[in-house]
Amino acid sequence: MPGLEPMGKLLIVLGLCLAGIGLLLVLWPRIPFLGRLPGDILIQRGNFTFYFPLVTCIVLSILLTLVLNVAFRFWGR
């Protein structure tokens, strides 16, 4: 059936994305520099802690942009 091929590709991509997210969640504590980069904001006052990983978010955004650009060129979008 010719109409099922795009849906099959979509399911493969979604499955790979889910597997990648799962792998990232498992390996996240073992990556030493993520979440502790210079420029990440950490404020501790008494029993209050505010943490915003600003630079980590920027680095992950750039990496994700590069990966998605390569993936979209590979699949011809």
C-alpha cells in the first residue's frame, strides 16, 4: 500500500527520537559538564535555591539544531 510508507517512516523517526531521549535521561548524570557550565545561574539564600542552566540550554539548543538540520537534509525536507 503506497499510502502507508510515509507513516512508517514517521514511526521509525519517532521511535529513534524516543530511544535517544531515553538514552539521554539514563546518561545525563554521567556527563560531567552539563548543568554546571560557566554562565549557568545558581542563587542560594538560606533554604531557597534558584537554578537556571542558561548556557547549558544554549549549548543543547545549538546541538539539537545541528542534528535536526542534518536529519532534515538526509530525508529531503
